[in-house]
Amino acid sequence: MGSLFRNRNFVILFSGQMVSMFGNSLFALALPWYVYSLTGSKVDLGITGLVSTLPGFAQLFSGVFVDRWPKRLTMILSDFFRAALSAAMFLVAIGHEKLLILLILLFFLELVGTFFSPASSAFLPLVVSEESIPAASGMTQSSSSFAQLAGTVSGGALIGLLGAPLLFVLNSISFLCSCISLLFLRHSEDRSKSSSASSVHANRVNSEHTGSPEAGVQPTTSRLRVFLDEWLEGFRLLTSTPFVRVIIASAVLVNFAFAPLFTALTAWVKGPLHGTAFVLSTLDGGFFLGIIGGGLLVGPLSSRLSLRLQLASGLALIGVFLGLLPVVRNSWFDASLMLLCGVSVGFINGSLFATIVRLIPPQLRGRVFGTLGALVSVANPVGLAITTVVLPFIPLWTIFVAITVISLSASSLYLLPMEANLDSLLLVPGTSDQQFEELSEPLLSISDSFAPGASSTPDAPEL
């Protein structure tokens, strides 16, 4: 872990994202507070939440652009535009106080963020060594949770002292700090590989329309086909092996299950525990502290525990700790369980990220992380919507039991027989040019299977 802090590029990326995440946490607290203070409408509050989540679906396709563009430049421009949009929201809040304008700016703010997230995920393994990826992933997870905890704890006081709109300015400043820090990154990206799939498609499609790979400019329909084929590469890779399918299924299941956790936790504290806001903050704080600790464990434990054991046991422990939550109605007992649950969540998140990074070829990481982010974004609101509908008709403890059952189900997926040895998948430090060509060529021909006269879809390639 000490070697990571001697890595100049990692320190710059790490610190910039931590500052940015702190600003995001302040903003996430200030925006709903401001909207409710402005309109007094719970409907407007719900619309604001919906507008903030809808752009998450754009990650299905933003990753394709991330794989085409320089990732460092993508992050810099994303932070710059988000800083400008946050500042514009401040001006609207203190000036016109028009909710519609605010929501439009919010939509574009979140939309720009869908380019930053996959670019950041794909860039991290470019600045650390192969053996340092688990530790770097865990530390990134811990720093995000620490920034979120700090923002949550200080946000309420800052709203009282400064007012919610000024926290929009702090969010803008945090983006600018991240943007400036990224300017000091010194890393040369090898874009030849990342553009290889695009160039192969461009030549093939161009040839179909003109008879020559070098002829003219592609028609709009051809460019669209190239784009869709590149997106299909990432989606196809997510379902190409049993192990990757298990990762995706478990991530979606757990995010679906966790969607109602904090809603149920609030009702649990105010209801059966007869607790105060301090008790709720203690439980929330314990959870985020646990995530920080769990993220720091990824590096030391990843080399000592098998990958199957890491993921299966982590998910199982999450289910066990949350299942015990309603058993004893004591705030300190529940806070301890939330702390332990947070440790498991932090460890699982770090392990999953490190695993995906090491399994996915660098040329496809942007679109894979984008697609995965979109799938997770879908699972969360669906879980929350279902809980909102059924919660008035069921006992509160059944929510915790349901989360336990889903977490244990996700854990059991890693006990299924796999076609490949999970641990051996991590032994290959990277994908060579020849391996990438062998991997991408079947993927590049996916669209051909839908052409007139095509008989079947080609077999999925093996990693």
C-alpha cells in the first residue's frame, strides 16, 4: 500500500476524486433540502430524485465514447463542465428560483457525470501496476466512503450556516479542484489498441458501401452501425463467460436489495427503536466507517483468500449482519451490525472492481464499466419503487429479511460450478495484441448475424 502513495499519478487521481466526492456529498444533501424549502412539495422532491437518476441509463452508451477518447481528457472536460453547471445552478437558486431551469441543469450535470465514471474506472489500472490493482481499488472505495461520510456529517451544519445554494458553489469548486489536479497527470495512453475495433469496423462498413476500405467518409447509417457494434462488444463481453455473468448478476441483485435499506433504517430508528436523529446518524456513520475499513482490507486479503471465497463470504456476511438487525432492539447493537455490514460492503465493492479491471481487456473497459453502471442504476430505483409500494402493507422487519435472502442468494451464485478456475483468471497480467484481435474479431461480427441471410449468432468468445 505504501508503494501506491509513492506513485505520483495515483496520488493525484486519488486526491482529486476524493475532493470531488466530498463536493458531491454536500450537493446531494443540499439539493433536496433546497427544493423542498422552495416548493414544499413532496412530488417536486420525487421529480428531482427521478431527474438525477435518469441520466444513469446513458452509461449504456457513454462507455463507447470513453473507449474512443483519451480518458484523461474526458475526465478533465467532464469535471470542467460539471463545475460550470453547478455554478449555474447556484445562480439560478439565488436569482430566478425556477425549479424547471434547475432540473434541466441537474439533468445535464448528471449526464456529463456518466462520461467521467467509466473513464475514471478505466484509467485507474493504467497508472498502477497489475499487482497493485486490488489495493488501489480498495483505497479508492475507502476514500469515496470517507468523503461521503465527511460530506454527510458536515453538510447539515453547512446548510444551516451558509444556506443550501452556497453548497452548490462548493460542489463547483470541488470539480474545479479535481479538474486542475488531473492536468498534472503525466501518463501516455496507448490509443492504438482502443481505436482498433473502431478502425476495423470503419473499414469493413466502408468497404460494404464503397467497395474500398479507404474510400470517402462513412454515411451516417454506417457510423451508427459502428457505434452500435462497439457497444455490443462491451455488452457481449459481460455475458461471455460464466464467471463474468455471475459478477453482473450478483452486483445487480445486491444493488436491488440495498435500494430500500436506508429508508427502512430510518423507519426502524423512528419506530421500534424509538430513537432520535443522533441514533440514525450513528447507524449511518457506522456503516460508512465500515466501508472505509473494508476497502483498506482488499489489498492485504486479496492475495491470501481465493477469489471465490472473497466474493461468496463477503455477500453472505452482508446478509447475516442485516438479518440480525431487527432481532435485538438496541441502538448500539444495531450500530455494531451496520459497522460490520459496511466492512463487508467495502471489501466486496473493492474486490469486484479489482476483479473486473483485471478480467476486462483495457480496450473495452470504458464501455464495460459504462454498461455495468447502467445495469446497476436500473436495479436501484426498481428496488426502491417496489419497497415504496409494499412497505405500508408488510411488517418493517420483512425488509431486512428480504435483503438477507437476496444477499445470500447472490452469495450462492459463486458456489455454482464454473467452466474456468476463478483464481486462474487473474494470473494473466494483460491481454496481448494478438489475444485482443482473437477476442474482438468474433465480437466485431455480431452485427453480421442480424444481416439478411444470417443463420445464427456467433458463439461468445472465451476470455
